[in-house]
Amino acid sequence: MKDRKDIDKKYTWDLEKIYSSIEEFEQDYKLVKDMIEDFSGYEKKMLDSSKEFYEATELTVNIDRKIEKLYDYANLSFDLDTADNGKQELCERVSNLYSLYKSKGYFYYLNVLKCGYDGLEKFYEEEPRLKEYDISFRDMLRFKEHTLSDAEEKLMANLSKAIGNCQSTYELFTDADMSFDDIEDEKGKKVPLTNSNYSVYMESKKRQVREDAFKTLYSEYKKYANTIGSLLMTNMKELSTFAKINKYNSAIEDSLYADAVDVKVYENLIASVHDGIGYLHEYYDLKKKVLGLDELHLYDVYVPIVSEYNKKYDYETAKKTILKVLKVFGKEYTDKVKDILDNRIIDVYPTKNKRTGGYSGGCYDTEPYILLNYQDKYGDMSTLIHEMGHSMHSYYSRTYNSYQNSSYKIFVAEVASTVNELLLSKYMLEHSKSKEEKLFILNNLMELYRATIYRQTMFAEFEKIISEMTDKEEVLTAEKLSNIYYDLNKFYFGKGTYVDDEIRYEWERIPHFYYDFYVYKYATGLSASTVIVNDILSGKEKAVDNYIEFLKCGSKLLPIDSLKLAGVDLTDKKVVKMATEEFKKILDMYKELIN
């Protein structure tokens, strides 16, 4: 692992574009503290006149922007060296500043609700500049029927400090307190098994290693089924209780309401995946055949069905490749991509104490920074173009909207990234002359659809079942949770796969079950991307222009409506159906190539 001083500067972030010095950071920090004190003074006078209402609105926007900039500078700096206590302290100070802002400024949202549509219309006449915030106001007012009285909201805010800790308790328990027996690796050497390295052993070429890892891990989870089950049940009860208090029909409806997504979208996803489940079973039959197994067990399903492929994709080659792939989007898009690639907006290589993985960051007043840990693998090139999709979505959304209308919802966040990822795969399949490389890419694509469309939907279905049982106040036990999860696995893996009994405890190791109905968004996002990519590559009229309009949308439209700009209607089951059929096409391409 290299030190940062040994990396060519052109491959590192230039964070001085955000703050040229720590002194400049401190000036903004102090300015925000002063602004928060000024803002709290509007609590009792905000509704007195359009002038006061406008001043309070402008001030909260300015505070938001400054805090986001401070936050990004502190966290981007920290991620480059997570051992730097000074950078960690910056992050904590910004976090404390945000907490202060929340406690001092809680009144703003409640006052907008008190004002209502009628009051806003009156204020618009008196102060036309307030109309610039109409979209934000209307989004807030959507929640009016689900908002309690001032006293009740204050009570709920205080209660939230004492509850909602199931996720952190779960993570502490599974990450820090749980331990597993050692297993033997491929060389017969005793090695420690952890939640982190489990996936490595599940891809081992030696079947005994996979089986031992599988059984060792879940035998330990089985011991704690009651404890982890209690955490999950408590989390579900909290969600259900708060949903009822806030006048929602269910916990799922409560969770989806923030994105203005109807529960039917969630239900359509599950129904559509059920309709296409035969393609997944066909994939597992193929895997069993390629691996030469008489019986496919669940500890066999993660083994790649391609021989090891070690072609190098160095960073400079990857840059040229993704520019070729993305030229389909036109000059403005590719010009900005070049700017991001060439002007120190990407931190490319792994270095000592740098955060692992990759992401797209930044805010309205910074560049759309990208963090990578590039190591010349195909997956690294795919990560680069994936994160570039996020950054370009942010670029268009921020460039073509005022600050208050520039943030797109999480529901559509994975669309632009997976559009880019799919385009790269299609490009590589078309231009590669190597059978091995094509098989490798097809295998990656099959795994992408299996893991994102099918597996995430299975998780979403599990959440739906146990949430509905909780809403009906049915008793959930660890045994019931395990049986529900086991039956779902039998359905999703099909009769051709042996569903080992240990899998009934897998629900215990899925942290996403504490993210409140989040996983379905992975599946709907990839489904939407599949439609968009197929439209673009088939030459459908205005497909590219419509997609760019979607990227520019920000929060001007609700998420479902913004996707309609790109030709995707997620209320229609056909969208997910197209994704499962795309999976079938990739499967057939793989079969044809190996034959």
C-alpha cells in the first residue's frame, strides 16, 4: 500500500477547490454558527409577514449550503486518511453543528405547514421571490396530513433520541461481538472466518472450503437467532407504531411516502419477479451443469462459472474506454466527463489508511468528486463508469436547477450509475475479440441481474411479509422469521437447487433489513436502467435527449414522474418484466458462446 506522497498528484483530489486553507474552513464554520443563532430568532415572527417568511427561507437555504460544503470538505479529507485524528475531529465538529441547526431550526418546517397553500399564495402576491421555493414548499406540504401538533411533534423528536437504535446495536453485535470458528482454506491451513471474508471462501474452487464456511457461519448465527430476532422484531414494531401515529396505513407506505412512491410499485416488483422466476432457475441449472455437480447446494451458487480471467485494465486505458462508451450522450456530457477525469476530481489509487470502496460525493457548491481504489481490474473500470454516472447526474441536476430544486431522491439515485455500467458491458461485448473476455463480462452481467433484481426482491418480499404481520400485531418469533425466510429461498432457488437448512438463518446477517424498505430500490433502479439502455442502443427516437432531461430534472418532478421523462413508467409491470427478459437474453448469449 503506497503512501499518498508517492502518488502522482494528477491522480489525487484537489480539495483546495473547496477550501484553500483550514482558516477559510474555520471562517465558514463560524459564519454558520452565527447564522444559526440569527435563524432561531425567526421562530415567533416567521409567519408575521411575507418579508419575514422570505428572510427565514433564504437563511435556511444559505445555512444548508454552507453546512453541506463544510461536511463534504471534512469527510472527503477524512476519507483520504482515516487515521488522521484532526480530520476526524473536523467531521465530528460539522456533525455537531448540524445537530445544533436541527435543534434550533425545527420550527421552520412546522411553520410552513401552518402557513398552508392559502397562506403561501397570499405571501407570493406580496413577495414574488418566494415562488422560487414553491416546489420545496409543496413537497413539505405533502406531509401535512401526516404531521402532528407542535407539542406532539416535539415529544416525538425527543422520543427519537431514545429509540431507533436497533441498527446500531445490530451492527455492533455482528461486527464486534460475534466470532466464528476457524476453517481450513484451499491449502489446508486454519484461517479465521469473519463476516467480511465469508464471501471470499464462498467463491473458492474447492467445494469443501465453501461447505465448511457456509455451515460454520450459519451454525454460529443459529445460536443468536433469538437475540437478533428480537432486534429485528423491535425495529419492525417501531416502524409500525410510528406509521400508525403519523396516520399511514402501513409501515411500508410510511417509508415509501418520502419518495412519493405508491406501494403498488413495491408490489408490482415482487409480482413481476415472480413471473420471471423461471429464468433464475434456468441460470442455476446452467451453473450446476458448468460446475459439473450432481446437486447444486446453496454454498455452490457464488462460484464463478468462468475460468479465472486476469486481463489488466489500467486507469489510462479505462479513461479512454469510458469516453468512447459515453460519447453516445453528446458533447456537453463528454466534456464534463473529461473535466472530471483530467482535473483532479477523482482520487484514483488505494493508499495507506484511505477509505475502501468507491463513491461519488460533493455538493451543490463543489465538484462531483469521485473516490476510487483502482487496481487495474475490469471491476475497477466498471466502478469508474458507475460512479461517473452518479457524478454526471449530480452535475446536470445542480447545473440546471436552483439549490432548492437540485436534489434528486434516493429512489432514482442508482439509475444513472447502472445505465453507465450496462452501456460499458454492451460496448465491451461488441468490441471484444476474446471469447474468454466475453464470457467473463456475460457472467458479470448475469450476476448483476441475479443479485440486484432477484436477490434484492427476495429481501424486499421478506420485509413486506414480516412488516404486514407486525402491522396486524401478529406475534413474530425467531422460528417464524426463519421459516418464512427458508420458504422464500425454496421459491427463489427452485426445485433444481438443494436448499440447505442453514440458509434459514441468513436473514440474521442482512444489515439492509434495518434500512426500512430500502432494498427494493436496487431492483427498480436496474429495471429502469435496462429500459433506458435498450431504448438508447436500439436508436429509439429522442431516447438520449429524454434521458438527459431526466438527469436535469432534480426535484422539479416527483421521482416516478421524472423517470417518465426517460420513457420509464415503474407503475407498469412491463418495466421489471423487461429486466427479467434481459437476464434471459444474457443467459442465452452465454449458452450460445460456450456451445
